[in-house]
Amino acid sequence: MITPGTLYGIGIGPGDPDLITVKGAKLLSRCRHVVVPKASKAADSLALRIVRNHLDPEAQVHEVVFPMVTRKDMLRERWLEAGAHVASLLSSGEDVCFPTLGDALLYSTYIYLIRALRAILPQVRIVTVPGVTAFSAAAAATGFPVGEGKQPVNIIPSADDLSDLRAALKRKGTVVIMKIGKRLEGVLDLLEEHDAVETGVFVSHVGMPDEHVETDLRKLRGREDQAGYLSIILTRLESEKDK
């Protein structure tokens, strides 16, 4: 009887290959099967680009498509296909590594993969290796203290209606805005409305060759097509007791 393999979900950080943890790098270096996500069949896998130098030259790389769409039925179909592919490798006794940007369990495609995989192989063994988050790297790049004293930290992925961001800006404390994309102008409007522009910093493609740091958020106006992708805004709103 074949003993099923283990899935290793590895958070590989925001883009700098040197920010992969020692544990993650060790696993990648000895894994025979590496499954990497990408946005379309024609696209390159950013995760593969980051981890390539850490892989065994003999490793087999399997690219799976996680399209950038919002239709849940289409996404569910892709997740199940990816889960079935990983399940076939694990069932043959092979271990599989799945590198994913940032931390493996923070807004990651890995979450959907393991959900689909557990539906196929309920007893599957999964080991998750945490990674450096993009907002931690953005904070380091700008010297921005994410949490100070007893101030709360709110992590918000921007959505089309921005209602969650509006609510977070009313709660005070640090606000980490992720997944900005083409909503940059709307995000900037809300930050202006809540007097959170002056305290904010912006970083896109942190840790990558095209990293962009901006401490004057108003300079981002009209640049959402160039600046919104893979970007983070950190800002802080002080309550009266913090002043």
C-alpha cells in the first residue's frame, strides 16, 4: 500500500527571494514536485520566478491557473482541477510543494487549494510554512511602525464598494490596505475624506526590482493603472487619547 505524500504550502514572502524562510527554502530545495499558481495560461508564474533558484534542478514544476475572475463557479472549477492534480501526485506517494506569495494563509490561492484538496482527500497531510507578509516588507521599506502600544491594526483588502475600508478608517489605529488594483483613486478619495493621507505610505512590488515607494500619496493621482497592482498602503489615524 502506498503511503500518501505531504503537501507543503510555503509562504515565500512578497518578492525578494532572500525573504523566503530557511525552512521554506530547505523544503523547496528537496521537493520533487512543485506546483505554482499563475493568473492565465499565457502568463508567467511570479511565484516560480521568486523560488526558481531555490529549487532542485531535477524538480518537476506543475503550473496551475487561478484566473483573476470573480465568478465563484469558474473559480471553484479551477480550484477543484488544481486539487485533483495535487491529489493525484500525493496519492502516488510523492510530496508536493506549493509556493505562494506573502504568507500562505493571508489572502492566498493556497487557501482555496487546500479546501479543494481536503474535499478530495479528507485525510491528506498538509504542512504550512508561514511567510513574510507584503505589508511587513512595506513597513520595513518605509520605517512605518505597524503596531504601537495598544493601537489596533486593521487589515483591509479593498473591494469595489470600499465600505469595509470606510468602516476601518472610522475605527482609528493603523489601517493596512491590500489588493488595491484599479481602486486606487477611490482609496485615495477615502483617505482624503478621513484625513489619512498625510500619515500614509505606499509601496508596490515590494522587494522586487521595480519596487516603488511613495510617501506623498497625492502623487499617485491618475496612476492607478501603473501603481495599483501588487500595492500596499499603510496609514494611521489617531484617536484623541493617542495624541
